[in-house]
Amino acid sequence: MPSPLKVSIIGTGTVGSVIAMALFKKGYPIASLINRTGAPAKLLAKRVRCTRVSTVADDIARETRILCIAVSDDAILPIVEQLQRLKSVNYKQMFIIHFSGVHTTALLQPLKRRGAIVASIHPVQSFPRNTPLHRNLPLLRGCYYGIEGDDTALTRAEKFVADLGGKTIVISRELKPLYHATCVFASNYFVVLINAIKELAASAKIYLSWTEIFGPLMTSSMRHAIDIGPAAALTGPMVRRDITTLRTHVKSLDQAAPQLVPLYIICAIEAARILKQSGRMSQEEYSGILKELKNTLHTTTK
């Protein structure tokens, strides 16, 4: 069996650390760790038995054959520009990855011109900051990764992801931003709604655990939406065309939590659209409700 390829990682934040640990456990030698501040890299280096740590990309180990760029989206291009100027590194057939969800391999083209195989590999998973590494690491198992690149790069990406215990879905370059927007809805904006529930429970003077009271409703609603589809899973005043209740909700929100009025109305509008699209609401009903909700939004946000 050939020896595992040596890996260098630029960026030892949450994603970089999780990837480094997963590769290390799979038997990949970690040749070098680069991070703009040294302390996180040094801490990770001890855990993955890496002896080369630096704060500048120029110091990546020459024996690197897989290079993971795990920095913020805005930092990828400056890193690539720095790497392409290095004369001491042989990029021929080196596998170079970035983990951005929105950016494509277009950012890595300068390194591809130097002979590298380049891919974007984005885990469809969230890794909260300040969460211990041992708790984030299991989240990689079985998760999907959106991969993008040419045929050679996709083959390498599939092998890389398989070694992380994941599965792949190929995303075309032009649709990558839309794919990433979907990820944001699935993670961040879902969290926004949960936070609204938490704040409203406090405003309603519900002093018992809001997760204990509303958690079963949230989880059952999600399960229904997954099992039978969002349209069939919708219940409540919009399904009943209960405009009086919707008005009462908005009035109460405007008094207790005005910052949540636009969110409530936008969600109500979207619920109506889903019902109309699925045939559970007529076009005439939808138009009337849409007019009512837009007028309410305009009135309450003046």
C-alpha cells in the first residue's frame, strides 16, 4: 500500500481543525499548519503531531501533496496570490482544496496553471465556534460535501471525502452560489426562527424552559415537513384563512417585539405562497391575503 500523502492546512479555525484531526485519524501525515495567529495552530499541532507551524503561507512544507485552504472566503484569493509566487514549492499534481461554500475553483486557477489539481469541497454541516473539537469531529461522519472542479479534481475530491467518512454531491460552477444560499437557509435562517421562538417565549412570560415547551412542536413540525413535504405539513391560521388571528398576532408583536413583525409577516406571506403553489389556496385567496399582509407590514413598520 502506498504511503498516505502529506497534508498541509492553511487556516486552523473550526473547519481547518476538524479536517486536520479527521485526516490525522485516517492516517494522513500533517506536514505543516499555517494560521495568521500562531497559538491555535500550535495547539492543533500537538494533537496531530505536526512539527511545522507558521503564521505565513510561504512556510508550507515542501513535501506537501494535499493543500487545504480553510480560511474565510475573503482571504482565499490573497492566500492564492501569495502561494503562486512561491518558487520553492512544486505544485505539479498537488491536490489543492478550498472549503468555501460560495466560491468556486476559479479562485484556484493560478495554482492550477502551475500544475496543481484544484477542487472546492464544502461540507454541508455547521461547526459552531467555541465548541470542543471532539464534539465537532463526529459531525463529519456521513455528511454531504458539495464538490466542484474538473473531472480529475472530482475523482480526487470523492476519494478525499470518502476518507473523511462523507458523501459527495457535484455542484456546477454557475449554481454554487445558489447551493450555498440553500445551506444558509438550512442552517443560519433556521436558527433565526428558533431565536424568535426563544425571545417570544420570554416576552410571553413563559418562565419554564422554552425548549421543553416548544421543542416537541418544532421537532414534530420539521419531521412532518421532511416526511410529507412542507405544503402538506403546514397548519395554523394561514391554512384556515384566519386573517383576524393574523392581525391579532401582528398587533401583539408590534407591542411586545416590534423587531419581529417583518419576520412574522414575511413568513406568513411565504406560507400563503406555499399553499397556493400546492393547490391548497386559490389565486384569488392568495392575492387577497398578500394585499392584507403587505398593508399590515407597511402600517406597522412606519
